Amino acid sequence: MKVQVQNLDGQASGDIELSDAVFGIEPRADILHRVVTWQLEKRRGTARPTRERSEVARTGKKFGRQKGGGTARHGDRAAPIFIGGGKAHGARARDFNPSLNKKIRALGLRMALSSKAKDGLVVLDSLTLTDARTKALSGQLTKAGWNGKVLVIGGESVDEGFARAARNLPHVNVLPAVGANVYDILKHDTLVLTKDAVEKLEARFNG
């Protein structure tokens, strides 16, 4: 698959051949759903439990008379109605650590890249800026016609000037190639890859 390479001003600067094994496969909603669900579950922390009646350290001694005290016949301070007692129907410990086959995860990423290759993929020659300021970068992005939420993926690392200039743009997110993931790719309208990022991603699957 041949794609036009642009510069940051939106002008063409050549072509690049994308691997059909990475950018040319047919996306499947069920695979993408499984990978996104796995990603979001992995982000969740362990749910903290609460102590129930049998788990609190309170005396089990009967603390009042059975009759004649004018109160209910309580026999345990750990009951949920007392301060310091256990919680009734409390939250239990839950660990959100699902597993997903590596082949499915890799297939999901290739499908996400392929879906953007059909509509919403831009390939840049580099992210080097002559004027690394947020206002200047915003003007360049508008001129290039990148609409909606934009995800920019660099090579080994992202150009420091570009990352600094894009930091205050709410609709632009920046990642190195090693951080490319299905969820972030799918939730952005435009995916921008540098030529270095394309090489890194293709090498990631070929290797």
C-alpha cells in the first residue's frame, strides 16, 4: 500500500510503501472489542475490601442483660448497627487482571492501524519544528487540515520541541512508537505517524 508522505505544513514530500500485513488487513469489531476491553480492565486497580461482621476485632461477649434492660437483646458488638462493627454486605476484594493471548493483542493493533489506513492516517517525514511554540504548531495543524482529536506517534522517541509545543493543545496527544496501542488509536480521529514510527511498527510485527 503506497501512501503520500507530508511535512508539517501539509505539503507532499514523497511516498512510502506500507506493509499490507500491518496496514492492509480487514478490521474485525470483535477482536478490537476484546483488546480494548482487556486494556481498560488492566488499568483498573485492585478493589479494596471492607471488613464484615466476622472480620472485625470486637468482643463476642454478651454485653447486656437478656431481659429488663429496656433495649434489644444484643450479644455481639461486631454487629453492623454498632460503631466499629462490621459492614453489612461489604465490598469484597477483586483483582482486575485479565489475560489475553499475545497473538490476539498483536492482531488487534494491526487491525487498529489498518482501520486508520483506510481513513484518518497521515504519514510525516519528521516532527522537527523550526518554531517550537504552541501557537505556531496550532497554526500548522490547522493549515494541514487535521481535524478532531489527533494522535501523533513518533519513532524511538518524540521530538522534544514538538512534544513541548503540543503539550497545551487539548486535542493533540503524542506517543513514541513503543507506546502505540489499540485504545488510543481508535479513540482519535486522525492518526499521524512519522516515517520512523512506520519502520518501528512494521519491525515490531516482523520481528
